[in-house]
Amino acid sequence: MPYPDEFEGFMITELGKYKDFKRQSFKPKVFGDNDIDIKIECCGVCGSDVHTVTGGWGDAPTPLCVGHEVVGKAVKVGSKVKDVKVGDRVGVGAQIWSCLKCVQCKNDNENYCPSQVDTYGAPYPKEADPNETLTQGGFSSHIRAHEYFVFPIPDAIPSHLAAPMLCAGLTVWSPLVRAGVGPGKKVAIVGLGGLGHFAVMWANALGAEVTVISHSPNKRDDALKLGAKHFVNSGDKDWAKPLAFTFDFVLNTADMTNKFDLSAYQSILKVGCQFHQVGLPDEPLQGVTPKIFMENGSSMGASHIGSRPECLEMLKLAAEKKLFPMVETIPVSEKGCAEAIERVNKNDVRYRFTLVDYDKAFGS
């Protein structure tokens, strides 16, 4: 494998055949002065990867290498890179480029840049790469990223635990801090999975009183262990009635919102507060009418990952307070990638997967 001209990854060649990973080589974008090449040590497996390779979120280009929770070591650094040197342990999340010039980028909202580039499955604009290369993700030997989207990993966080923070962790951290979650606030986390278990940890660490709402009563002990004070089984009849006008913020991490009785979830909010979504279902939402917001002046929103300052703040807090996710590991390989995707698709994980043993797969 000629490096750095080509990288190697476990890729799918047809959407829907999501267990059919094949090892292939691919060309990264042209190396720029602000770019960093990272030799990957491990990569988290995200629900986004599943929605993409199954075709649940619609069309995507193939062949495709997914994975956007990457941790590894910098092995090549561009001439204008300031904060990373060769040998540093760093991470990359779900975004790999933005223009860094627009109003959004200049206000620490680069995750909402109209020109933002996803870590996999997205073409670079010509200003970033004259070849408009398609991005490929972290089920691979290396990744090439702009320095702004490369994050130093604190020594206190093991790599396999840091990886899921870079998408799942940040995706729930950003809306929590932007909503002002902290002491004196009552927060409900809907769903206790890969996203939800992070949300419980973060909200508790920020000082809020946390309630978990889940249709899986067997997750009560995990919810309390992670920092929740209360657990509500959404499978119980009239579960929402005792919670009317209770919460300052409801964060929905489940990706089955299309099957929810949304009026029940809106009813548990205090006046003027928000039901916020980071779980993205394959199907459109049903029953969304102005009436469900009128009883308490509530609202519904959503968000996209988080910004660089938010990611750095999250990693700092996790390192200081030893806040680590619940992670299972699988060796990276054609078989390992297929197993991880299949089990996440079936919700058979507690609560995140990280692919490991990259040196065995790709060599040291």
C-alpha cells in the first residue's frame, strides 16, 4: 500500500448489502498545508454508519468506507498546522472540513456551515481539493483531515473510550450546553442507548436533575448508575400525566420518533421549553401539528453534532471527572465491521462499539 498516495479500508460497494465489507484501497484528497494524516488506532461505530450503509437515510455514494469516531496518531502534518505535531494522539469526529470564513464558522457554528463536509460520503469542494475527492471514513488505515477538525485526546481518556465521544458524545453535549443545562434544571433524556447514555452522564455532570424515559425497564439500573435520579417506563399507560409541566429540557436520543405520541412528550415540558432531537428516524414524523405545542408554548428542535470549542470542552470535562462511556470492542476486519453494524442495527450493544486492533489489520 503506497502511503501517503493511497489508504486502505473496509468498504461496502452496494447500499443495503450492509454486511458485505470488502478490503479496498482508496485515494484521499490532495494533501494541503493545513492537513493532518492520522494513522488510525480505533474507530467507534455509530448509528449513522448503520443508517447510511443500510440505505435508511437515502442514497449514498459507493464504494464507501464509513466510521466517524476516529482516534489515532498524527503521522504527517502540513506546513501551516499549528497545534498538532507528528506522534500526537488525536481524534476526528463526524465533520472533516468547513469554509472557516462564513458567519457560522466565525461564530463557532462551523457544524452549520453551508459548505461543511462530512467525514465520509461527501465530495470536497474545489477550494479544498481540486479533484473534489469523496471523503472516506475511519474503518480504514488512515484518515486525512483539516487541522480544525482534529482534536487532541487528553491522556486520561483511553483511545477506545475517547472514540465514541467524538460523535455520540458531542452530539448530545452540544444541545445540553446550548440549552443552559446545569444546577437547578430538570432534564429528561429519552432513550438509553449509544447517545442517551452519554446524555445522562453529561447532564448529571453539568449539575442537572436527570430523568431517563425509556421503553426498556431493564435499563433502570444502568440509568441510575450513569447519574439519573429518576427512571420512567414509557411503556406504562398514561406515563406522561404525572410529569406534566416538569422539565426545562427534553433531549430525545431515540431514532424511532416517528412512532412516538409526540403530544405526550410535549406535555412534560415547562412553558416555553423545548423537545430537542438528536435521534434521526428513517421515516418522517407523524402527528406534528401546531396544536401539540400550544398547551404549554413548547417547541421542537434538532441539532447537528457540535463545534470545535464544544468538543474540546467536553473532552476536558471527561478527562477531569473520569466520565467514560460503556463500550464493547471488536477487532477491525471484514467480519468485525459486519458484526458491529449488524448488532447496532439490532440494538444489541451496551452501549457503543469501538473497532480496535488496527495494527493487526493494517500493519504497524
